[in-house]
Amino acid sequence: MMVLRPYQYFATEAIIDQVKSGNDNGYIWHTTGSGKTLTSFKASQIIMGMDDVYKVVFVVDRKDLDYQTMQEFNSFKKGSVDVTDNTSSLVEQLTDQTKLVLTTIQKLNNAITKHHYETKLGHLKDKKIVFIFDECHRSQFGETHGRITSYFNKAQLFGFTGTPIFAENANKNELGKRTTKDLFGNCLHKYVIT
């Protein structure tokens, strides 16, 4: 049996409330080592049971995290998720009965930008899909974030980070100087070292 710590419980509840009450995005700022993976798994598990949510897609930014996260999720609940070996297996999971999908941002980007996947994925554009991004401070400041939000009309995005990007530590790129709040909306819960 696993019991969430109070801050994990409140973060999970904040995400669930956000999904129930509308389509606003948000992010969770929990310090490194505080159990963000368990928090995100529990939120995913509850959200995927909601009637109006078609899928929950948990997105990591590196291939090694793909496998590591699968092992962690399956240790929380056996058989809860399977890794997507390549973009084709991701497309298959997005279009079958799988409710919780784990993938890398690179595979997700390939799926929505490659023309030959459009016939399989086109019907998902108007489905409510909840995306949960692990380490959202690393992967979301390029063009892929915009591609995801413009492809999935009813996407709801949540980010988990131990180090959010604020105006004072934001780097400028061709898309401008953007913060975690610019990309994900309000911080829904904070648990920091102080």
C-alpha cells in the first residue's frame, strides 16, 4: 500500500479540480526528490477514469526516462502502462483503447507532424486529451509545445517541475522569452525546499 504525502495529495487534487472545472492548464512546482512521478501517476490514474477524458498522455523529454518512468508507473500499479518503442507504437496507443499513454516528446512531435499519421490521428483533434509533462522546464520552450496545442484542440496541459522558469531566469529564443506560467498557466501547487 502506498500513501501520498500531504503535498502530493493536494497537488493531485488541484490537477483533478482543474480537469473537472474546465480546460485551463497548470503546473506543479515540487522540489527535486519529492516524488513528482508518484504524484503525476496518481493524478493520471484518476483523470483517465473521467468520462469526458479520452486519454491521458504522460510525456517525458528523454528516451531513458521513458523506460524508467514505465518501470516506476508499473511498480505503483502492475501493467498500468507500456512504453512506446517508436512513433508507430505511439500512434497505435493513441488510437486504441489504451487510456494512459507514456511517450517521449520527440515521438509525440513526430506523430503530429508526419503526414502519413494524419489519417489515423485526425479524429483525435477534438477529443479531450490531458497531457502531463515531466520536467516541463526542459522540453517546452521550443516549437513542439505550440505544435501540440494547435494540433489537439481540446488538449489540457499540466507540467511538473522542480525548477520553473520565471522572467528573471528565462532565456530568449526565436519564440521570445517565455516562462513556465506563459506555457502552462498558473502554478496549481507548490512544495519547495524553503
